[in-house]
Amino acid sequence: MKDYSFDELLAFNCFSEDPAEQAKAAELLEFRYGCEIHCADMDRSVRFAHHARGCTVVAAKICANVIIYQNVTIGSNMRYNKIQETWEQIGSPILAKNVIVADGAKILGPITIGENTVIGAGAIITKDIPANSVAFGVNQYKPKDPTYDLVFNPNMISGEEIMAIDAQRVADFNKKQEGY
């Protein structure tokens, strides 16, 4: 298994029927990419940007066409009530179809993220978010503008184009700095 790609290891980890194969793939994903991915029900179309570097994903369900960027945490936030001697907030998140989770976001607890929602970079979400929303900050959200895709679109600009634009921006910045 040592020569398998990220996508192949992810498939073994998430979809293999062989527990030993799953365990070895999980070990290699953590060793090579610093990620841990456990999902009770994950669609095969789910994609992880940047090989899921730094991600910890423990979810109840991740639906079709979800995209998860780097350094994302998805998991539980259960707590133990000492007075009632019982656990509360038991369960892991469900991400509906076409959700995008941007860099560093945290999605915690037995919550549901609605279809076509974008979870913004660095957001901390512990409450349900309705479909077609943009979530940001701590449990804040607003309706998503249907005329824009945020963070991802299948017709992505190339890395080379971004580098060329950034090179021009740096040249413009440096030119302005010379005038000071």
C-alpha cells in the first residue's frame, strides 16, 4: 500500500470491506497527509482539497459533491452532565449535497449543514445551517447569492494564472513602495 495515491488510500480507508485494509490506509493517510477521516456514510464523490492536510473528519454522513479544504475539523462536541449522569449532544455532523467547507473551519456536534451551503474559512459551526447559506464566524450565516460560487467552481482558474496575477500584483506593490 506504500505507493498508493491519496485518492486510492482514501477509497481504501472509507469504502473497503476489509478492516485490515481500512486500518492500514488510515494509518498511511495520517502519516503522509496528517489527516484522519472516519465517516459512517460518505458518498464517493466527496473531494478533499490539498490531500486533506491537517483534517480530522468524523461525520455521520457526507453527501454527494461535498468539498473539504485543508485544516478542517468535523466531529462531535458531546458533553457529560455530571448532575444527570448522562451524555448530551451525542452524534456527529451531517453535510448535505454540494456543501463546501473552506480552510480551517470547524463543524461540531449532531448538526446538519444544508445543501449548497458554504462554510467560510475559520468558521466555527455548532448549530444547524439551512440550505443555500454562507456560514461564517461563530454560528452566523446569511443567504448565499445564487449568482456566485464561493471558494470552488468546476471551471477553476489554473494555478499558473493565479501565479501570473500575483506576480503582477507584487510588481505593482513594489513600484508603489519605491515612491515612498
